[in-house]
Amino acid sequence: MAGSDRDGGGRYTPSVTDADILGILERASAPVMTATEIADELPIGRSAVRKRLIDLHERGTVERKSVGARSVVWWIGDEDDDTPDFKSGFGSFAETDLEAQVEKASEEFEKGVEERQDALSGQ
């Protein structure tokens, strides 16, 4: 990371780049981070990190979610896919055939209902 500086024209050059912030999110051991957690790894404060994250969010680079009265978590967005990953909520089931098992159970249930309806109607 470059130090805080002004360029030849006197314009401010940020000491932390967007790539620095995104790098921290990419290397994180958790799927999400708070601005404070990110700031702990950078030479700038939480409010500066928060402003940068808001800018990155407005550009669609990172996603955010409020998780409490004053808590927000951040993660890198998937630019190529706007479809939510519903399986990710299943944790350890995400890499299994859970979807196929649920579909099979649903088909078996419907078949059983149809058989009972036929039996009750005398067919």
C-alpha cells in the first residue's frame, strides 16, 4: 500500500486502494466482515473504510446487510450472477444432493396422496 500523498498536481492520493479493501474481504476467514474488522487491518479508520465500502456498494462491487440496530456486514458481490445462492443457507448441505432428495420425497408424497384419493373415491 502506498503512503498518503499528493500527486504532482497537488491532488490527494488515498493511502488505501479499493484493491486493498477488496483483498481483505477476499482473504477473510469469515464470509462477511464489518467495517471495523476491515479497518483493523488498514492504516485508516472505521469511518473512512465505511465511506469506501458505501462507494464500492454503489458501484455493485460489494454487498451489504444490516444485522442489528447499528451493525452492517459486507462481502464481495458476484458480478456475473444476480441469482441468490439459496443452497448456501443450508451450510453443510450445500454440497450434497439435498435438492434431489427433497424433490423425490415430494413426488412420493404426492403419489401417496393420489393413491389415497383414488382409494376413497372407489377407483
